[in-house]
Amino acid sequence: MSMNEVIAVLAAIFVAPIIGGIVAGIDRKVTARLQGRYGPPLLQPFYDVFKLFGKEKMIVNYWQIICAYMYLAADVLTVVLLALQSDLLLIFFVLAVGGVFLVIGALAAESPYSQIGAQRELIQMLTYEPLLILVFVGIYLETGSFKISDIIANYHEPLLLSLPLLFVVLGYALVIKLKKSPFDIATSHHAHQEIVKGVLTEYSGPYLAIIEISHWYETVFILGLCALFWHTNFIWMAVLLVVTYFGEVLVDNICARLTWRWMLPHAWTGGLIMSFANYFWIYEKIK
Amino acid sequence: MKSFINKSRVKSPWLIHFDCGSCNGCDIEVLACLTPVYDIERFGILNVGNPKHADILVVTGTVNHRNKKALRNVYDQMPEPKVVVAVGACGTTGGIFREAYNVVGGVDKIIPVDAYVSGCAAKPESIIDGVIIALGKLAEKGKKVDQGIFERLENTQNFIKNR
């Protein structure tokens, strides 16, 4: 392991949650401004998490503890693998394992709210995971490799220019993954939305804090994935990230919640059509 | 670290609103606190629907024999440190329903109350004031949680020793 890799891993473990927390703070502030409110301070997510760490440990059963920690471990690992410029498919599977542990923890409690939240989270995973795979396959068709280090070394123009439709598909998947409206079906960051709190109902105190931190890692991972679409120029990468994230917040605020019966067919048909249109484009270009 | 956690407790109180048999006057005023005019999220206050995530229990309305169990249950599900705010004339004392046959009285007949907000209906400003007073108590209780079980029971131990 070279020095650069050690630095990348340390940055992924220690800097990523700080960035994720600040992004969450900006998210809440922008959301409040879009709703005509003043909004909480920028560091509010950190206050929330530290408060939760100071709360009494209240659990329904021990599965919740191991599931919360496994969810955190999987999300940390995805960010570390991304920082090490590893294989996209490997990252994808680690991410899926994390999601499954969140669901198992919710299913371990007998509360009906937690159960229904877990079922909905499973449907959401069923919706966005094929879309993510389609995007990764598109990246492979265009660059000839699933490995991020190969893509950065051998591919010298922005991926967004050849994969614009797949970026929209990725946006679809990310709205679901970030738990934002109109797809915040399993749980939501806003008060008064999901049935009690959906999949997070039975997690409380320090364990909820762990899940919140995992969510920060996830945000960083998602931003990293978007950054891959303009890896050639740092300024344009930053512009792309800001525009994408602002787009997600905007969609979150202007959309009402949809049911899974709407989400599943529309995300799949829209995603499949756009993905295959983009595949044909790549095929024509190569030919 | 401990001091930052204590600061965070005051800066991030999540409240749960329990309607205990109110006429909905106070409930509407509690919800008005969330609107852009008052925007309690400025103080980091979130209105959560889950007692397991909440720090502050805001109770409106009188307690009667049917819902006192539900109130007790919601209170017991909240992890420590937690505080209770009783809102409105009914929540604090039982109000005009105090003498009714089915009414137990104010919220403090069932669970310990840390702040009382008067008014019928209580104004959003006074509800926010009541929550801020409760936050002071939350910080004190937070310190006790950090002390650990033996320090918390010290008074009881001394009492037993001196008996």
C-alpha cells in the first residue's frame, strides 16, 4: 500500500463524515429557504448527532445494535473503496449489503411501523439497484473498464458528454437512495411525513446517530459517483456536483410523495428506456 | 466532548406533540410554530412523530381516564434525558373541564411536568418560551445522565443512610 493510498483511506474515513454533515446542513438550510423559512444553523446535523450520542441507549433487541454498526461499516467501506479507485461493481455490492442490514435491523423489531418501513425500503432497493447497475454497465461500455483507476487513467474526456441519459438515470437512483421526495417512501428527513418514522422508527439514541453518520458517508459516496462523470476538470466537476445536489433538493421540495406503485414502474421503464437509448448511442459511436 | 454533547442537547431538541384531549385550539398553535412566521427549526427544534426520537414531550389538553395510559406510555418510550411541557389552560390544570366526571386533571397528575404554558389557546410565542424554559431543565437533566447511575442515586443512598 503506497503512501497516497493510506492518505486516501484516512481521508475517506475521517474527512468524509465532516463533508457529509456539512452537506446535510447546507441541504437543510436550502430546504428552509425554499420553503420561506430562516432555517437551522449550518452545524445543526452535528448537534443532532452528538445529542443522539448523549441519549439513553434504548433498544428492542440486540440485532438492532449489530445492524446499525454493519450499516455504518458497509457505508464507510464504500467510501474507502471509492477513494482507493476500486471496482465499481465491488462498491455496488458493498453498498447493497449495507442497505440490507438497515432493513434487517428494522425487521428485527416487532413494531408494525418499523416492519412496513422495512418492506418499503426493500422495494426502494429493488427499484434503484438495477438502475445503478445499468449506469455502471454504461460506464463500462464507454470506457472499457469497471475499475475507477483505469477510467481516470485511460479515458480523457468527461463521461457526461457521452452518457448524458445515464446521468439522468443515476439522478433517479440517487433521489431514491438519498431518501428524498417524491421517493421518500421508506423514511424521510422531514418531520411529519412517513408513518411514524418508517424504517428508522425503532432505532433510537446512539444507534440512530450511527445511522445518521452512515447517511453522511452515503452522501459523500453519491457525490463521488457524480464526480466520476466529469473527472477531467476540477472546476467543472464542482459545478456538476453543486448543480446535481441543488437539483435533488429542489425536486425534494417541489414534489409530493408518490406511492411505490408509481415509483417502481416509472423508475424502471424510464430508466430502462434512457439506458438503452444511451447504449445504442455508444454502440453507434464505436461502430 | 461531554460539554459539546451538553451544548448539542440544548441546540437540537426534537419535540413530540401529544394531543391528550384538547379542543385543537392549542394544537393549531403548536403547529403554527412550525410555519415560516415562527419557524422553530431556527433553534434546531424538529417536530418528530416518534417518542423514541424525542427529547421534549409537548402535551395539550386535559387528561382523562381513557388516555392517561396512552400519555404514560408515550412518556415511558422516550429515552432520557427528557422534559415535558404542558400547554394551555387544560394541559396545566384541567381548565374548564377540571370538574368533569371523566377528567383526571392537568398533565402533572400523570407524569412530571417541567414547564407550564398558560393561555386558552396558548400563543405560539408563549409555547416557544415554554420550550426554551424546558431546554434549561433538559441541560440540567443531561448532566445527571452523564453522571451515571451511582451518582444519580447518591441522594437516595444518603437518605437511607441517615434514616
